[in-house]
Amino acid sequence: MAIRLLVNLVRFAATFLVATVVVFLFMRLIPGDPAQVALGVNASPELLEQMRAQFGTDRPLAVQYLDWVGGLLRGDFGVSYVTRQDISPLVIDRLQVSLILVLTAMAVALLVAIPLGTIAAVRHRNFSGIAIGAVSQLGVAIPGFLAGILLVIVFSIQLGWFPAGGWTPPNQDFGEFLRRLFLPVLALASVQGAILTRYVRSAVLEIMSEDYLRTARAKGLSKTGALLKHGMRNAAIPVITVTGVQIAALIIGAVVIERVFVIPGLGSMLLDAVGNRDLLTVQSLVMVLVAITLLMNLLIDVIYTIVDPRMRKSS
Amino acid sequence: MRRKTPLILTAALAAATALVLAGCSAGSGGSTGAADTAERTSATIALTAAPVNLDFTTTAGAAIPQALMSNVYEGLVEINQEGEIVPLLAKEWSLSDDRKTYTFTLNEGVTFSNGEPFTAADVKFSFDRVKTDWTTTLKGKMDVVESVEVLSDTEVAVHLTQPSNAWLFNIATPIGAIFSPSGVDDLANAPVGTGPYEVASWTPNESLVLDTRDDYWGDAPGVEQVTLKYLADATATTNALRTGDVDAIVNLQAPELVSTFEEDPAFEVVSGTSSGEISLSLNNRIAPFDDVRVRQAVLHALDRQAIIDTAWNGYGSLTATYVTPLEPYYVDLNDAYEYNPEKAKELLKEAGAENLDITFKVPTRPYAQAVSEIVVSQLAAVGINATIESSEFPAVWLEDVFTNHNYQMTTVLAVEARDLLTVFNNPDYYIGYDNSKIAPIAAEADAADEAGYIEGMQQVQKQIVDDAASGVLFLFPNIVITTAGLEGVPENAIVEALNLTDLSWK
Amino acid sequence: MDTTQNPVPSSQAPRTSAIAAPRTPRRRIGRRRLSPTLIAGLVLVGIVAITALLSFVWTPYDPVQANPADRLQGPSLAHLFGTDKYGRDLFSGMLVGARITLFVGLISVGIALLVGTPLGIIAGIRGGWIEEVIMRTSDIALAFPALLLAIMFGAVFGPSTVSAMIAIGISTIPGFARVARSGTLQVMSTEYVLAARAASQSRFRIAVRHVLPNIIGIVVVQCSVAFALAVLAEAALSFLGLGTPPPTPSWGRMLQESQQFLGTHPSLAIFPGVAIAIAVMGFNLLGDGLRDRFDPKLNGGRS
């Protein structure tokens, strides 16, 4: 088990390093000279040179790369030459917003999906099971931004129950924070809930056909009883995987909902930074997003090792 | 577990209800009550383009001066809502007989937000600094200044190398902002000016909070705190106004959303004018637009009123070239190229350019996307097949079209005030117009007296229109929507500055 | 969110994607009746496909030609779905939009299929350091979700259908590689493959004769699911202005353009919204139906 963990850690580090190189080189491909964007139209060549020197974009690539990675490892993303502010505190601010949004939404989605998915599996030949299946199919198929826009029209424009958007930090005004969080979380959670319901359903269906469950039922346990007693642990594994993968992907994926609800998350920060050709910020944000995904994978693996008895033995 | 069924039904019903409700007209919006607005001391205004930092001396773009000029920074003079030059930090000024020396008398008792007193030395410092420290291309507008002479604490003389009518106007724009030598250390984050507001907080791409100063030399603004909120999405912006998160929207980029506000007494809608023209720029240097007949054909092919009606919901007005009716030398040339597809086809035939295939680089901005589809459709009717190519704005468009002139046709919102000569009196500008005819007229006009200036500039416009140098689709409207009770939001956007000093709650 | 609606199973794919252990060299298809899920999927996908094909031969109006006099009309006999703000016939645009939807799906899934499947099979057959390299590279690709890639590609190559398709395609590769690898591993451990290896058949021969026929089912399922994902991703990218540029009709962009008219002309949003939902549901149902078919274990516990 310890060896497995160690292998995973090494893999994580190696993948992360390779990703830094990929991201760094990719950023150099982006057309649009940052100096030109900063100076605007008709800048003279001398001014452009001067600006590039100030930005450090005239240095050799290897130097720029090492400088950047060194900073990354210290958690210092440097000073953006576009906004002329430290990047790290801004990223941390935005990351908090994204994490609150995504984790709340996933928690709500799980709370809905686990019971619904289980019912859908256990009663998969009854009306309720089929209905849940159908509703979840529909939930998965509706573009998230459409769900968001519809929620705004109904709950803020028509009914006036919730603000149409915006963000209030929880430590500033907790009530307002919750009010503003409600609709975006609902929009995210309804789609994610539908996805997770589908996964829970198929995971439960799968274990229901396992031999040990049939044995348990043969011994006189009810369907539900057998499931709760023997099945849940095994059904949890694919659900954990999907939840982890979704959380990682949602940190950036929520950008669409951030746009609809005017939420200052990481995704919209990335879009803005790309638009401003704030390459250093873009680079740092992409690495933060990549690191989150890799960390999530690592975490899933660790949870696996703990949850799955077979895994513990095999290592 | 059977009792779970109703839950699912309820969920399905709720979803269906949501869809139906969403389908109904969104007119009955619940906004904040207008009852106690008179007691409010703050206002929030929604804008579209966010400044990337707060230093317009080294960063291009209209968003920074929009927020800071007239509010944080002041110049010697400013432009009022009628487009006239009026006193600000300068009480009065005089022009020497050779029209080469301006002498300004300054207001007394003016201080910067860092407490430093404002004197003639600060004027010299600021004007000289344009040449030494500014990096944006605006700095060229100060080239005509030979020297700045401090006559006394309240008197300053500016000597020009040659007479210039344009210069006095130019110092009402950001180029004339007055800085304090002790306040230029961190312009990007902490601007210091003589204006009625100072920057209280600044979050990039989100908001800028301005607080009034207690020691402002002039009349205090009607509200104590103004928050400028930057919202990229037009629908989100109008939602924010409806739900009371913002009190006004300035220069709304989505004219389709206006109608529901017009019918609602809780809001006031004003469609003012701006200095922005939506251009249809043709690359004069390369085929097929190096042929004047092809350019004229394009202008005849366009039904510009139909473009305004479909692309911008009827908001906006016609102008023939880069001059707006609020500029002193405006002349109406709108009838020069009437909508006439047959004539367009004839011209194309004459030029041997039938069944033309061209590419149309369209910046990724709402106005550009909106006009592009109707323009393509109108051109197709005369046998010009334009293929749209999206060009990310500003980064890619600036490099590709503006700097490298790698385009045949493009469209852009040219917001700079009084930009006729910037665009056309420079053959290296991206349009590539041959300025040999207008250059001498323009030079003479700038050095002439006022009447000569106006006459000369009108001649320039006529020549440009004759040459069909480039198209202007329409004059961009400045759509302002305010919550009833908030007054003093400027209607017109004539210069970059969004002057917030007259805001008040009724 | 949108691009993640059908998540790629992570490194533990064998347990999440239900794969039948191939007990016989080739599963016989067509013995059992079609399930309702499969039928529903086939019908919905069929509607989209027929719509797309129809648009090549017939549309009521030119979907691109603006007609300002007829702008913003509600549904009528002349214009089944009404007209948009340029006076273009929405129904005609929707027909042509089906093409773009299928095109984006086909190309992006094609990229993932043609790159991911062989890599997965190679990793499964060769094992060792080759497998390690392939799967670690796949890990890196997995760390770049479609939306992130599309934002980056949009910045480098400009927003276009091609950028969007490549971004969606690349981000889908790891899913195919993992499914193909885990399928291959299972096939490789079966007795008949062990026998074939004992008879010193070449690896290529084993791959073609034994592995491919047995994993084709799960790969088809993966295609269907990835297709649904691609349709949603295209819509999300169009919403952010990174998808298909105008004037080419695209359901995603129609939906984005309709946003301003939701209060006044909701039909402009409803039709493309429903169309997207039909396509996504169609491919998801098709995937589900095929999966049930290829894997009897999930089919209600009866095999």
C-alpha cells in the first residue's frame, strides 16, 4: 500500500513537470505580442523593444521557463505585466470562489444522486426507476448555460426571489453569500446530479448482478437489505471516481455558469487573461487547473486503496 | 419506496413550469423600490470593457480614461456634453497673435488627492512627461509643443512649434491629464489627481470603487461613492439592473434588451451619441479594394439604415465618414452613396470585378458579429461573396489587421474622438488611404484661424468620401439605462471620460 | 460543466465502464430483441441524421440570406420556427445546423477514436515501458479538459469550428485509450489468446484477429457517449464565443444569440435548445442501449 502510494506520488510529480513544459511552450505559440497589446495601436519599434525588455519576454526561453517554474514551486506566480499586480493573491481569491461553488454543487448533486440513482437501479423495471432514468437523461442533455439562464429568468426576473448574479464573499455577509450562491449551485447541481444519478444507477445495477449479492438474497435478505449490507462499498468506487473527475473538470467547466451569473471564478479569470494577453497569468492559471486535476486523480487513487479491499491485498 | 414517485413527478412538473414561465415575457421585473433613493449616497454603474490596470500613460485602451478622466484626473480644459471646450483647472486662457502660444491662468486652492498643492509647475511636469514617460501612441499629440514655460504659480505658457487648432481639444483628452511629481510612483494601482474622486479599491476585471475627496477644490459630487462594475455579458448586465445590483448601465452593447426597460416606469432609457463609428474598413492597398470603383460599389451595395435596424435594433445614426455631428466641422455627406445595388453591380462590372470572393475579418465583439451577417448578406446581393473570419479582439485583430495590414475588409468600432486625420491622413494606417490630396489641406487647416479650420476640415471630408476611402456603417449610440431617481449620468460619450461629478439621487 | 457532462473514466476504467469479459471469441449480435433504450436512441439520432442529410438537398429558405423586412417573426406556416433578428428562417438554419452538430461530433470523435484506440491496444498488448509511456501521456492529456484546451486553442489559432473540434477530440483521446487498453488486457488474459501466443502468432495478428473484434463493442459505446459530449461541448464553446463563427448556422450559436430575446421571442431559444437536447439524449440513449447489449450483466441481471 505504501509502495503504491509512493509510485503514485512519483507519477504525479513527473506528470506535473512534463505539463509545465507543455504549457510553457504552448503559451509561446499564442499570437499577439503582449507588448503590442499593452501599447496599443501605432507603437513605435523602440517602445515595443523597451516594453519587451520590461516584460522579460526578450530573454532566452530556457531562462524564462526556469524563472517561472522556480516561482511556481515557491507558490509565487510573479507580477503580471498587464495588471501590474501580484498574480498569486488574485489566483487564490478566485480559486476560493471556484472551490466553494463547485464543491457545494457537487455535494448537493451527490445528496440527490445517491438515493435517486439507487432507487432507479433497485426499481429499474418500475415506473419510478424508469422516470428517474428519463429525467436524468434529460438533465444530462440540457446545456448548462441554458439551465442557468432559465433559472435566472424564473427566479430572479419573474419571481424576484434571488439575485440574478454577482458574488458576495461569505465572511462579508453570510446571508447574502447564500442568496447569491443558490441559483448557480442549483444550475450546476441539477446537471451534475443527473450525471451522477446515471453513474450511481449503473454502479448499483452492476453489483446487483454480482454473485455475493445473489447469495445474500438467497439467504433471505431483502433486495435493499442485501444492497446496504454488502453492495454499497463496491458501488461507491465508480461513483467516487466520477465525483473526483467531475470536481476537477468543473473548476474550469463552471466558467459557463460563472459567465451567466457574473461570478469571479478561476474560469472567467482565465478568459479575461487570455483576452488581455496576460500570458504569465494564463500560464499560471492553466498550471493551477492542471495541478488540481492531477491532485484529484491522486486522491481518487488513495481513496480507492482505502475503500477497496481487493486493492489492499493486491498491493 | 413507492411514495417517491410523486417527488419525481413534482420535479418534472417544476422543470416544465420553469420552461413555461421562462417563455413568458420578462416584463414584470421586481426591482428595488424607488422610494428612498433621495437618501442614497452611493451609486453603482455597469460598464462593459474593464481596464487591465489604471495607468493610461503606458497602457492603451479607452477603459482606463473612461473611469479616471474628469473623476480622478483633470486637465486644464474639458469637453462638455455639447462637444465644446470649457475651462477646468484653467480659469481662462488666451492665444497669441501668431497662434503659437497659449497662456493659461490656473484656478487657485486646488490640491492633489495626496495633499500636494497644484501649481503651474505641475502643468509643465505633466506635459513634459508625455514626451519622456508615456508609451502609448496618444503621446504623439503632444509633439507640437515646443516648450512649457512657468510664468508664476498660477500662470503657464505653452509654446507650439506651429499653430494648431487640434491641440487645445487634445489636452481635454487623457493626454492633458495633470499629474503631481509626487504621485506617479504607482500609476497602475494608485493614481493621484486633482479630481473630485479618488480610487478606494480596485479589483481587476471586476470593479473599481471611487470615493469623493473632502478637500476637492470645486463642487462636491452628489453621491459620495461610485462603484464601476465591469460586466462582460450584456444579458447579465441588464439582469443586474433589474434586480437592483447596479443602478445604471452606460453604453449597453445589446440594443435588443432595451425595449423591456422603455416600457417600465422604474427605469429611464436614453440613447445618446458617442464618438464611435462602426467602420467598414477596406484595405486600399490591395486588390480588389485598390480600385476606387470597387470601393464605391461596396458603399452603394449597403443599405445602412437596414443595417442599423437589424443589427442594432434601430439605435444609431448615419454618418458618411469619421466625423460626428457634435464635431465643429461636421458636414452631412450621407447622400453621397445612396443604396443602389444595380449601380453597385455596374461599378463592379466596369472594374472587372464581378463574382468577387473576399474575406471579411470580424473582431470578436457583439457589434461586429451583429453587423457582419447583414453586411455579408447585402454584399452577396451584388455579387460579392464575403467569407467571415473571426479575429479575436483586441489581441489578434491588432496584430493581424492593424499592425500587419493582413486583411481585405474588416469592421471595427473606432471610439477615439476627432479621429478623422488619425485614420486617413496617414498612408501607413491600416486602411492604407493615399493621403496625398488631403495632407496639404489638413496641414493648412490646423494652422488657420477657426473659420479656416472648419472649412479646411470639411474639404478633407469631402475628398475622403469622394475617394470612397472606407465605409462607416453607422454612428454608435450611447445607450444609457438608469434606475428612476438617479440623475446626472452623461448621455453622450464624446470623449473617453465618463464624467461622474453630476451624479445625484432625486 | 457542459464539456464534462459525460466524464472520462479515470485510471480505474475497467470497473467503471462495464465491460463483459469476452468468453467467446466473438459475441453474436442480433439475437436478442432491440431494447426500448436502443430504439429511442436510434430514433433520436436518426432524426438528427435525416435532418442533416435533408439540408443538403432542401431547405425552405436560404439559411444565411438576411431579410430585414421579415425579422423576428413568430412561428407561422411561412416560417415554421419563425425568423431571427436578421429575418433568416430559423427552420432552415436548424436543418443546416444539424450538419454542423454531426460534423463536429464526427471529426472530434474520429480524432479520439483513431488515435486513442490503437494507443490503448498497443499499451494493452505490449505492456512494460511502452504501456507506461502511453498511459502517462494519456494522464497529461487528461489533465486538460476540453474547455481548457478550447480556450487555449482559440487563443492560438483563433476561434473556429476546427479549433473547437481538435480541442474536443484531443481531450477525448484518453477515454478511448483507457477503454481500449482495459478491454485489450481482458482479452489478452483469455485462454484462446494465451493459446494463440503459445502458437507464436505475431502481436499484430493477435491484435487484429482477437483483440479488435472483442473490444469493438465497448469502443462503439464509447463513441456514442463521446459524441453526446462533443455536441454539448460545441454548444458551450459557442456560448463563450469560441465555437463556430457566423454566418454558418450552429445550434450552439443560435442558442447564444437568442439569449437577448429570451424575454421577447423565447421560440428563438426553445428550438435550438430542444434540438441540442434531442441530439445529446439520442447519443446517450444509443450508448446506453449498446452497452446493455454488449454487456448482459447490466441488462437487469438476466443474461
